Amino acid sequence: MSNQNVKLKKEHTHEGVKYKADSVLNVSQADADWLVDNKIADRQAEPVPEAKREGKKA
């Protein structure tokens, strides 16, 4: 299964890492579907370089 980039609409913790709104995550298709369905994130077409991703352990 391929991964999908999503941009968070609000703060969210994913796999123990707390992310701010507007952070872009590369997640599984199933996680992307869940995040979009629950209005937590929007899909993104372009990949984001690792250095641009935000997050810290919660």
C-alpha cells in the first residue's frame, strides 16, 4: 500500500508525535483516509522534504 501526504488542519498526535496545524505528514493510505474523513487533514499532492516536517515526542 502506498503512502499519502496530508496537511493537518489542527494540532494532532500521530504515532506518539505531536504535530502543529499546517504540518505535512506522510502516512499510510488508510491513515490519510481516516484523517481526511475526520476533518483533521487535507490531502497534499506534493511530497515535502524531511527537513520541512515538524514534530516532537508528546
